[in-house]
Amino acid sequence: SVWLRAIGARWAAAAMTTDFLETSIRYQYAIKSGVVLDAFKQPSGGGGASSSRAAAAAPSAGAAPAATQGETVTHVGGDSFSKNQKELQELCKRRFFYRQAFDIYGGVAGFFTFGPPGCAMKNNLIRQWRQHFVIEENLLEVEDTCIMQHAVLKASGHVDRFNDFMVKDTGDESKFYRADKLLEEIMDEKMKAADLTEDQRKEYTIVRNQADAYSREEIGALFKKYGIKAPETGNELSDPYEFNLMFPTPIGPGGYMQGYLRPETAQGIFLNYKFCCEQNANRLPFGCAQVGKAFRNEIAPRAGLTRQREFTQAEIEFFVNPKSKEHAKFKNVEGLTLTFFHANEQLAGKDPVRCTMGDAYKNGVLKSQILGYFLARTFLFLRSVGVKEEHIRFRQHLPTEMAHYAADCWDAEVFCSLGWLEIVGHADRSAFDLTAHSKAAKVDLSYKEVLEKPIEQEVYLLTKPAGIAIMKAFGKDGRAVKASIEALPQSELEKIATTSSPATVEVEGKSFEVKPELMSFEKKKEKISVNAFTPGVIEPSFGIDRILTVVLEHAYYARPKDESGDDKQTRGVLSLSAVIAPYKCTLLPLDQRIARHEKYLALSGTFKRELSVLGLSYTIDESGATIGRRYARNDELGIPFAVTFDFTTLEDSTVTMRERDSMEQIRLPLSEAADLIRNLCIGDATWANASPKYKTT
């Protein structure tokens, strides 16, 4: 309509500076008006095949304009991700990047099998993660079990609190929905309405932002307020109720020991903190990493790899003195500009803000340099593997969303066909985990810091008469109760002594409350040469499969079809960074005459050995298809370089090398090809710098 066109044109001219709206109303107007659609489109090309460092340094053509310091950011674009989604899914299935597990039996939701290119790409992504974090940050790495005993997950809180709210279709009890995700989807749909008012837009945005932070009663009230029904049938939904996401499994032939498939890799690190600290010469701070499978019995798994029941995590637990918030290398990243979506902006329905790391810390957006440093390192990692930086933001958890023990939490979110998708979580977990395991296992997990100079401090000690009174009051448990009180931290003893409050202690699984009249304390001065404290933890947690998903979406584009040819299939290209491309090059004989020639067999055999020695994976396509069709096949796999053997190769041992994204070709001696590919893949050379040295074809 004329009205829609006028609104769309006015909003496009406004340079997208109004309030944040995840499912952009402006974009919906633009779609319907048609005249301003180009203003919202993303470039079709990817980030380049050669050096990931070089690709990361150059901004993408057509990217959203950079915001000035402190300027609010309204996200635009991303339409190409939704438009290309069907083609990309078809490509991934046809070329077997991944597909539903147990496919020949009909499959089961939430489980996927990675095929050869997907497995290679995922391994390369993990290898890059290890290089970027484990190697460059000098982390320790462990590999713990996938099955964990009940006591571990009881202490960590997973047995009691690892729940999502679920609703079910009252007319078809085989249909279940995760309440917060369904609420988000309903808000997204409401925000697409053409007659949406500003007050409604703000209301729906705030509700969506807080969807996973509501209590059971609050989310139930919202379902009633908005009249939310079962999406598939329109039936009434049940009231929300808790559902524990862990997979239980018995341990041992008798099945008497309760276990669970681990819901995260983090707990295996906490359990081994003591031993890792010893390996680090008992020094803080230090970090420990683990990569492996985690398992969650998702209520409604869907959206491909983004919500699975079995998935791969890569987690870091960085152990620190809880009183120290500074990081020695923060100065290296303080000039880096990121997009921050602070809790205050979310609650007010406002836009994210772009500013430097230094300003974010100085202005109190970030509470800790250590946490901020890992946000920056995460951004650089995501950029290095091909995530487009204009589609990355860091969203702070809302106060009601944050765990009770957490000091601060930020998610790295990436815009894709599903909207903003959380792919990395960053949490300041304080000392909760080590304290919980220390108490449950009755093992001292405190850090002993030897002071350069002993200090004198006042301590609270249980008096001898009070100790006798406690032992008499609790009979056979008295001695253990007395010892438990004496072992309490000084902060708790001071609270008991100064407020006359009771003390609650556990002895062999039984809880005892000691009344204040039984306890009396005396203050004494002691010389302290060792400062004991439980380390705090900064945790970056990476969803490898989710990162893989957004990398594929950001890398995919379709080349225009050749009108003169008979190829009816979309010419899809995965413009993957060479760092994570499943194969670094493909070997192609020009035709079957070359493929059968003795010299080709000898030269290609030597070349394959050279590639293997350099650690470069490759494919060979000796089929009878045309060379153009074979190039297209390998472009679909994201292979950055193709080496073609032709009749000239048989004469002078030179080959042509084609670069995927530009489709440019150069001719060079075969003896130089392997080294050049390696240099291009690791970033020691770029195609733009290397190609002029050789003859183009």
C-alpha cells in the first residue's frame, strides 16, 4: 500500500537509529513495501578463502556502518540468512555435512550425525579453538568422563535445579513445548503485525528479552494474558511445570548406583581443580579447559544443530583470586570496540551500545577486566573462524535471569536465520562450585597463598566451656558437631559471635542446628603467614555445534546460474575461512585422458605426499564431469583452492591453481603449490599478494 511504502521509505532514510527491535518492524515494512528492500540486504559473498587473519581485518562489503563510541546500535540486515536457509539445509544434507541420526529408521529429534566434511570442519573448528585459547592463553586441558555419579551433580545443584519450564497440549499429551521458547516465538509473531503501536512494540520486546528469566507463576500469567495456545493444534496448554533436563543412567550391573550423562563439561574441571593447581606449581590465576560431549534431554529439540540432546561443548574455567578483577593482558584488548547489550537497555526496550573494552570497564558496563578480556578473546575467535563481526553482540543476563551465585554473565550472540542466537556464555561464577564440592566431598579445595610478610589479624575461637557444652548437648555426634563449627570460615564465626545467631552444620549427611546459648567465642590475635581462600571462577562456555551453524550461514551464498548452461541446480558456495574448511584443496585432472596418464599418476602421487607431510587435507575428483561442474562441487564443500592437472602439466610439471571466491587462476610449478597452499591457509600469504607473482590464466 501507499501508506506502507511511505513508512518504509521514511524509516530507511532515518538510518536505523530508533529503538532496538530484534524482529525488525522496519524490516517488515520494507519487505511489504518492496521499494526499500535493497537497503536491508546483506552482501551475498563470504569472507574470503585465504588467511583468516587477513579476512578478519577487512570489513565485509555492504556491512552495517560502524557506530561511533557510545552510540546505540540498531541491527539491520540478515535477510539473506533466512532466504538462504532452505538451500543451505539441502546442501548440508546432500553433501553430508550432517543429517539426522538414525535416519534409515526415521530418526529421533535432537540427535545428528556428522558426515565426512562436517566432521572435518568441526574438528578444524575445535583445533582453532585450542590454538586460540589453550595454546595462546597457556591453559591446562583435561578429559573427564561423560557419566557422572549422583553425588557430584547433587552438590553442583543440577539434580535439584537443572530444569526448564514445560507446557503440554491438553488435547494431545504427546506434544510438549518449552515455555520460554514458545513465549519468545509468540512475541516475535506479535511484533510482525502491521498495525503494531510503539507501546505494544516496547511491551513485546521487554517480554521477549525476559522470557527465560520469569518464574513459573509469571510465565503462566503471561500465557493467560496473551491467550497462548498449542501452536500445532490450537488446543489449551497446561500450566507450566518443571522438567529436569538430565539423562539418568544406572551404574554397575546391579543398578544400585545412580548416575547421569553429564549436562555440561564444567563439573569435570571443578572436580580436578586441586590436581590441576598442583600441576601449575600451585599458582593463581590459571585456566583449565575441556572439550567433549554434553547431554540434555531437551523438551522440544528443533532448529537443526542449535538445540540438540547430545552436543559438543568447549569450556574454560579460569581460577582467580575473587578479590582481584584485573587481567595482565587486558591492555592488549582495551581498544577493541564491541557491541554491548546491557541489562538496563534490555529492560528499557532500547538498543545495544558500541564502545571500546576500555570504556566499558571504566564506565562500569563490565565489572571485571578478567571477564572483559575473555569477551574480547571470544570476539576475536569468532571472527577468525568466519563469523561476520557486524552480526556479533554481547548481551548481559538480566538480574532475574542470573544464577543466585553469579556475579555477572554475558552471552555472545550472533544474528542468523533464527534471529539472535546465543553461542558462547561467559559467567563470573564466584566460588560457588568449588565451595559446594568441597563441602559435599569433605575435601579442602581452598587455595593457600603464602604471604611475603606475615600479618597479624583477629580471629574468633570457640571457648573451651562452649566446646564442652556442645559435646554434651549432641551426645555421640557432639565431637563432630564441635569440629564442624570450629572449621567454619572466620566470616561465619564472626557473624555467629556478633549477632547471636544459630549455627547449622552437617555431619555425615545429618543437619544439626546449634543454638546461640551453647556457643561463646573469644577473640585472639594470630600471626597469619598463609592466606587461605576458595578461588573464584570465570567461565567461558562455547557451544561448538551452534558456532558451526552460524559459520555455515554466514559463509553461504549462491552464484548466479550460467544462462548459457543446462545446470538447473543452485550454485551454492561456502565461503569458509581456510582455517576451518574441511579440506584445503582439491586435485582435478582436466579430463579422463589426463587421469589415465602415467605422468599424472606420478606427479599427483608426489603432490599428495607433500600435502600430507604439511598436514593439509585434500580431495580428489577424477570423475568424468566437466571441470566447471567439478569446481562447483568443491565450492559447495567450501574448499578454498583447486589444483588442476592439464596437458601443459605433462610437458613442464606446472599446474593451475584456482581460488574459490574470486575464481581467479594462476599457473605455477607443481613443486611450489603445496607450500603456497599452506602459507595461504595459515595466513603467511594472501591470494592478493601471492597471485601477481605467477601467470594468470
